[in-house]
Amino acid sequence: MHLYKVKVGTTGNVYFPKPSTERRLKWSVREEQIFEDHELIFDPVAYANGRLGKLSKWCQMQAKKGFAGFRRKGYLLVVWYNDVEVM
């Protein structure tokens, strides 16, 4: 099992689930976030290994660009994968 750490000050986008269309662009992480494997939705490594076939085209496109997406408590945090520390 891997843990993924997103440090304070990391800039990313936050998306909220439907029916809300709310999103926060260029949002800065206020406190250190630790995510587990099951919270990781997409990342460039999974994309390169062909493991994102069941996800939407949007998720695949984000991973192809170099982003990672984490789902937790009703939101999706999308940050550059280079800003994520794998532990």
C-alpha cells in the first residue's frame, strides 16, 4: 500500500460532485493531506501502464497531462503529480 502526501501550499483544482458544478481553480492546500491508494483516482503512472481504461476521457486526459486526482469527502483534488510525495 502506498501513501501520497500533498504538502501545504501546493496549488491545484478542487471539483465538487454533481449536481453541483462548483469548482475552485488555483486553490492552495492549507494543511498537509495524506491520501491512501483507494483515494487515488488517476495519475500519470497508471495512465502509462494502461490502467485507466474504465475512467472517463476527462480523467484520462488529466493523467496524460501529468496530473493526479484524489477523491475524499465529496470533492476531487487535482494537482500536478510532481507535487505529490509517494511514501
